[in-house]
Amino acid sequence: MLNNLKYLVYEVVLFISKIRRNRQSLDKNTILLVKTDELGDYILFRNYIQLFCDTFAFDKKIILIGNDLWREFFIEFDDRPKIITTYWINKKRFKREMLYRYKFLQGINRLNVEIAINFVYSRSLRIDDAILSASSATTKIGYLGDGENVVHILKKYFGNKL
């Protein structure tokens, strides 16, 4: 019951954050990458960033949304050359503080990117899918995932909904 109520509150905050006050034109030259996993997943992912940028996005601007826990590693490893902007999410605050959640999602909504890609395999409806849903991207790409981070009662809604 409590998880259902949390999910409802999260969905209301997501809906409100998508209300556009000042529309800007779509930036067709920008890709949003979402990687909110923990440190070990980032270590494996960091080599892919360069490959992705050189192969698929050599003429695009890249915006990365990453977990605040691995921000220092990102800076230390100097993975920044291909990424023009980074947004760091504190997952605990994102789940607990609705004002933080609202402001973060609203900021993502205002980015006006063409493509948003979620690189998280064990997707979470409350974090990763909420970020992609808040994005104003016309194309949203993500793994079907394994459903490990989805509360049992919500698994019937989990799937190809980005």
C-alpha cells in the first residue's frame, strides 16, 4: 500500500514537472545520456562513452545525467571532452525530497534534446524512467531491462514504457 502511494506521488510530481511554461525550439544536435547506476557500472560504462561519441555521436553535443556518487571519478578520469554538460543526481534525495525531484525533472524537461538514451539495464520506474519520461526528447531509447528494481505490484506496468 505504501509503495502504491509513493508511486502515485512520484507520478504527480512527474506530471507537474512536464508542464512547459516557456517552450524553446528542439535542439536536433543534442543527445541526452542517462546513467544513474552505481560506481562499478560507471567503471564499465566509461570506456563506452568514448566509443559511443566517436561512432554514433561524432557531430552531436552530449549531455550526461550521472549518479552523484561517481562524479569525482568522472572528473578524475577526464571523461569530459565529448560531454558538454553534466547533471548529477543524488538518488536518495531524488526519492525522498519531492521539491528536489520536481526541480530536477523540470530542468531535464527544459533541455529540449532530440534523443534521450537510458543506459541503465536494471531500470527503475522511480528514477531512470522518470528522467526519460520528463525529457522532451522526440526519440527515447532504453533497455527493456530485467525488472529487478521494480516493486512487485508495479511490474505489470513495467516494460516498454519510456
